[in-house]
Amino acid sequence: MEIKTSDEDGITIITPTGRVDTSTAKAFEDGVMKAVDTNNKVAIRFNEIDYISSAGLRVVLMAGKKMNASKGVLVLTDMPEKIFAVFKMSGFDKILKICASIDECKCFFN
């Protein structure tokens, strides 16, 4: 797994690639938490992810809680249908901000 990070209009955008599973969750956590610790506006793009396990979901939940506690904003975006289905089945779509595209989610950061 690789994690790309970019900055757009003051928003840190994290784009992991490949699979987020038990063997890659630590690298995913390190990348996400680094972004969360350095910016209060973070988006995770899932367009290059083809699988996410409960270990990956745990990282996203931890990041969301940390951002809420610091009054920051975390948005999940660009999810393939099968990845969105995992978030929906786990109920995360009710507690986290999920948008179809990075442009659509920018309203959360204003």
C-alpha cells in the first residue's frame, strides 16, 4: 500500500492505494494521523482502494473522533461502491461525513 498526500485549498487530501487490511493498517494509520495532527481540514479519498478491513475502519473512526475533539473536519470521499457498502454496513455513513467527490465535500470545510 502507498499513501499519497496533497494539499488543495488548505485541505490535506490523503489518497491510499491498494488494500487496507491488517498488514497495511499501521501504515494507513501513520499517514492519516500525521495529517490529522498537522491540519484541521482532512479528506481521505478512497478512489484507489479496492478493499478495507475492520482494521482500516478502526483507523478512520479514530481519526474522526480526534478531528471532532479538536473541532476539525474529516471527510471521506470518492468511494467505490464496494467500499461505500462496507462503511454503510458498519453504520459509519451515519457518523462520518461521506461525499461523492472532493469538490462536493469542500462545503464542509468552509
